[in-house]
Amino acid sequence: MTRQKASNITWHAHTVTKADREGLLGHRGVTLWFTGLPSSGKSTIANEVAHLLHERGCLTVVLDGDNIRHGLNKNLGFSPEDREENIRRIGEVAHLFAETGVITLTAFISPYRADRNKARALAEPGDFIEIFVDTPLEICEQRDPKGLFEKAKAGELPEFTGISAPYEPPLSPEIHLRAGERAVRECAAEVVVYLEERGIVPSP
């Protein structure tokens, strides 16, 4: 799916640059890539970070795994090939948003390192921030609001990450959130402090 099919296309440069847009917004455009097991807290923490940044006047967008599968990726399942294409598309969309100066937060299991690395490769150095939402499997199973772990263990959900499909944790994420031990607000605050310290968003 990633092979270039069209041959009669040309890349067009734009007059308004990313730096121009960032200057207008007052912060850098980056991708915050949240990854972790199902029910680890990715979406909850990403939305809390977006809320904290929004309160400061930052322009943010959250790309959530389930939401994206209702539209852009509605034709994809959970096979390894479909998972790869799911993350490829999200990587491209996140990159487009970040190029406009938006702080883009993605909340996807994204279980394979190779796929996350491809998303990272689209960004300039420092513009892709991998955030490992590290929650033990037993806590994810306890949270499980949809009852998916129980169905997976019963064999009703094949290729379910953490049970019948693998998850490859990041080896060197920019941010490592031990979310099983900490409150959502505390985890979100750690992300915001990281952004402040690197000049991505202004300090209050």
C-alpha cells in the first residue's frame, strides 16, 4: 500500500512556511505520539494534555485510535498488515497537522516499533515525541471499560494486543509515563513540563 503509484506528480513548495505558522500561533508544531497497551490510559492522558495546553491558548488536535477507525481507516482491521497501514496513515496525517503548527496528539496502541519509527522519520529532529504510557497488563485488564480483554482470553477477539498479538514497547521514548502508579493529571503535567523545557510551548 505504500508504493508510489502515480508518476505524473510534482512536490510544490509553499510560500508560508512552518516557521511562519508557528510564529503566528506562538508555539511549535510537533507530534506527541502516545503508545501503550489497550486500556493503558493513552487517550485519557492525551486528552488531558490537550486540555492543559488549550487553556494556555495552544492549538491542539487529538487523533484517537477508535475515532479514526470510524472514518479515515474504516476499511482496516487488526491484521499485522492492516495495523501497519493504520499507523502509516496516521503518521502522515499527524505530520501534516504538525507542519501547520498544530500540537498533534495521537493515541494509538501502535504495537510495532518499526511502524512508530516510520512515523518518526517523517518529522524533523525534535518534532516527534514518543510517549510510552507504561501500564502493567494486569491493571489494563482491571480497567478494560469495553470488556475486550475478557473476550480476547475467551478467543472471541483474535489478534488482540497483549493477549494474542504482540506489543513491542519503546526502547528509548522521549517520555516514559508509569501510568499504572500515577494519576492522569500528574502524567499530563509531566508531558507539559517536557514541552516547556524544550521550548515547544512557552512557560506560563
